[in-house]
Amino acid sequence: MSGHGDAAATTKDDGPKMRVIRVGTRKSQLARIQTDTVVTALKTLYPTLQFEIIAMSTTGDKILDTALSKIGEKSLFTKELEHALERNEVDLVVHSLKDLPTVLPPGFTIGAICKRESPYDAVVFHPKFVGKTLETLPERSVVGTSSLRRAAQLHRKFPHLEFRSIRGNLNTRLRKLDEQQEFSAIILAAAGLHRMGWQNRVGQILCPEDCMYAVGQEGGCSVPVAVHTAVKDGQLYLTGGVWSLDGSDSMQETMQATVHVTAQHEDGPEDDPQLVGITARNVPRRAQLAAENLGISLANLLLNKGAKHILDVARQLNDAH
């Protein structure tokens, strides 16, 4: 959720001014469900405010015949919403964190991050393959995904399968799977399926050994980057990996940091510009910094061991094709 500018106010003829907060969102059904959830929470916190939801289409919503990694633009699902914030047409917008660019435009900030749903990827199978897993699908079965991160990891793990791009919102992709014979299965975010109420379509949840998950928009749409985290006995374990497009070349490393520290009065980022606007309740300041530094250290370790070369080659091959 990003915020920029002042809230608007409207006036009723028969009463005092009623403050209206305009909330921007994408038009897709999933985006509306996520935005409605956020607005419901805000209404509970601020019962005297009114909220108006303003939905709009983004570049990523309009270009559906091209793989995301081939479109060649940044902020595919956020640019139009960012422009609306700049023009003061909305007061805040709700995004999936994976759609946010790594660097926000000047003057923008992440105002809040909601509690995370499942970060894992799910497999939805064509009706004739219900009961199967990726491992037991027939040789050369076609699996659809819009993510290079997923395709690279799964190609390495399941070399008997073929992975192709599939675009569109969740409704469109499920319809393509069910009504056409091109795909034996598609990979979608488990969180999205849960929010849409389609848990019954989940045929397989991918474990980190099969496919590590996304970390925001760290690598953009054109490079396969993924992570897995675990907290145990006061230690945060972070595994990060990069892959070539076909999964043949890869690099993974795991590092850990202590995050179990006693919280006293610490609660939030204070004046640290790196964490501006983000407060993790009941998570001590030192733990937040330890987690941030762990991510930076792991990224530097991977880069020093040659990850940059893998990613550069992946970008070049993606651009060439």
C-alpha cells in the first residue's frame, strides 16, 4: 500500500464535511478482493472516514499476448496507479508486493505491509490430470507460468516437462487451462487462489526444494531470483538463489542471523530512511536491522561468487528471444 498527497474532502449539503480517502487499485478480481480487504481493515481503524475505491487498468493488464519478461518496461502493474498518485487523483494505492518496482518514485513510500499469506506456488492441473503431480505428468507435458523464476527452477527439477508463458488474470488463465488442450497444468500463487476462494483447484503446493518463492520485485520480470526463509530457535535462516533461464546453471547459498532479542520500548524504524513508513509491531528494532543486513550480506555473497554473470546471461538471452 503506497501513499502520496493529501486526502480529499467532500461536502454534504446537510451536514459537516466528510473526509473521503480515494484508494487506487487494478481492475482484476483478485486486485479488488485484496483492496477490499485492506479497506475493510482501514474502516475498522478509522470509522469516521469514507473510502472510495478507484479501479484502473495497467500496462501489464492490457498487453496479454506477450510474456511479461518480453514487454521491456518496468512497473508493468503499477505505473498507471503511480501516475494517479502523482496527479492527486487517488490518496493511496494497494499493490501486491511482487508488483512493486525495487525503487519507488521520488516522494512515494510504502505505508504498510499487510500480514503475508502463503508465499508458496501452487499447481493447478487440467481436469484430465487431476490427482497427478508435476513429477508424474506424462513426458513433454506443457506447464504454463508467467514467471521466469518458476520456469527456471522447475525446468531444472522436472526436465521431462515443457514450460510456456501463459498470461491473463487468474480467471483467464484457469479458463485457458480448462477449455484448451495446450496446458496440462499451470503454476499460480497459492495466496491468490486462496483469496479467490479456489482452494479446491490446488493440486500440489510446491515445497522450497522444488521452487523457492519470490521476494517482492527484487529481480524484476526478466531474471530468475528466489528465496526461502525460516526462523528457528531465534535464528533467521535465509536461502537465496539465482538460475539461468533453462535452469541448467544455478547458485544457492544460505546464511543466518540472530533475531531473537528482547523487545523493550523498541517498535519501529524510528528515523532510518531505509525503513521509512514501515513498522513491524512487536518486532524489535535490532531484529529488523539484523534481517535487513542478512539479506544484503547474502546478496553480496552470491554476487561475489558469480551470480551476476548468471543473471547477466539470463537477461541477454531473454532480450534476444
